[in-house]
Amino acid sequence: MGPMPERQKPQLDWTADGAPWARAFGDRYFSAEGGLDESCHVFLAGNDLPGRLTDGFHVAELGFGSGLNLLVLALCWQRTGRPGTLRYTGFEAFPLTAADLARALGGFGALAGLVPQLLDQWAPPEAGEIRLRLPGVAAQVIIGDAGATLPRWPEKADAWFLDGFAPAHNPAMWGAELMAEVARHTRPGGSFATYTAAGAVRRALAASGFRVERRPGFGRKRHMSAGRLRPASDSPVTEAPPCCTKCRHHTISCRISSDFVAGRVLSFHPKNRPVNIETIRATNRRGMNAENPGITGAVDGTCRHGASRMRQHHRRQHELAERGTGGGA
């Protein structure tokens, strides 16, 4: 993988309930309403685990943090009673000391049998990676900024835990380039889950090739996000024949989840113009279904109008085309 950037030392405070608090990002390492329960709800259930777990299944995580999600994964695998070994890869720029790990994990009684095994092996290098062995799990934690280390990683994961600090405090961990790297390092049919439902994160994941769902969040968080990598044949079309020979501003090339919306779009398409599109979806400028904002989708660069504006805009473009003038979107 080549030389890795050196690790950075975290600056911590501790909350009244014993959780580590990252000063640099103004954020907790895990939920005040129950870190273990949050891990199960968001990262396990969000990736349809343990149902999908099998020998050789590979989980990757952005933000190893306190190691809580790794230990929850190991406990979950133990409880299935299935044979074999899971694989885990974590990416962490600010590895905690063993003493801080012990303090952060000390309150989770269900993990009491696993925490000492993690601590006995925990000695992160200044750069590179550390390899760990837990019951049924072969793990590695890659030290350094994920923006630099993930592109060099030669493997792919079956499931991703996206657990960086909140996007508002750590936007670099959720940017479009890094989310594209997550998709590139995901096996076909692989999944992701994260506690955040921030629109920018969901759009970045959708643009990278994931089908993104908004699901009920944990505790006081109303929503979270989860999804699967789309098959290559199901990727949104980036270039498609224009919807007619004169109006080239309004190519619709997205897939549809609602026949009702398709009917609405086709109802105002000129009858004498060919439509060379298999499935259509009307979306607004934020990439959300205009008829059902709870369903997300991706839109190509030429289609930027919501269903409520499509009809008016489409007719206007034809009028301008007939006059020989152009019109902007």
C-alpha cells in the first residue's frame, strides 16, 4: 500500500456518563443513549447483520474510534454459533491510547470478555496498521487520514460502518470523493450503514453508486441512512438520447420507483416526440422523488426540475425552440 501518513494524537475530554469527547470535532464517540444499542441498531441492523454474516465476510469501518463497533461485531458473530472467521478493517486517523480505550469501553458489561483481548494487542504504530485477533474475527486497523489511506487499500468490503464524527463537525470524512472511494471498495451487492441522514452525505453516496434509504434512527435521532451498492446494469444513465429533437435541455434518464410518477411525466411529453428511455423518475433538484420525498434517487446533470415545474419548463423550451431561441434551465 505504500507509506502511510503518521497518526495524529486525539485531544479528549470525558462526559459525565464516561464517554470520550473529541475536542477537535466537538462530538462524542458514541451515543449518550447507549453506545452498544446504537451500534446494534445502526451498524448491524443497518447492514442486515447478523443474517448476512458468513465465513470470510468482510466489514470495513470509517472511524475505528473506541473499537466499540468491532467488539459488537465480534460478539454478534459469536452468538450466531456459525463456523468460520470474519474479517474487519478499520480506518482511524486519531487512535486512542490503550488507557483511553479501557476507560471508554469499561461501562459495557456485555463486552467484558472481549475488551481485555483488544487491550492486550492494542499498540498502534505511528503509521501503517495494527493487526488484531478476536474470537472469530481477524481485524486490522489502518492508521492515518482515510482520504489518503482508503484509496491505497487493495481490498473490498461486504459491509461498511460509516462512523466518522458528525458531518457538520468533520465534513472531510463525508465528502463526495471519500464516499466514491467507499463505493469503489465495496463488493457487488455490498452495503453501508451510518447514523447520519444528512442530505449531502446521502447524495454523495447515491452519486457514488449506492441505493440509499432513510431509516428510523436510534434514540433521539429521527433518521439514519443505509443502502446497497447498485449493480452496474442498474446505474443511473449519465447520457441518454434527448427527449425530443428540439428540446435538448430536458433529458430524463433516471430510474423510477413509482408508476404514478412515470405516468405524470409521460402525460405531458409531446406525443409526436420519441422517448428512448426504459424507466423514468421525476425528481426535484435535491434528488428526491417529488411525489414522495422519502424516496431518494439520482438525476443526471441535465434534468434539474421537480415534477411540479417539469410541465411548464418543458412547454417553454418547445416554444423557445420553435422561435429559434435558446432557454436556460
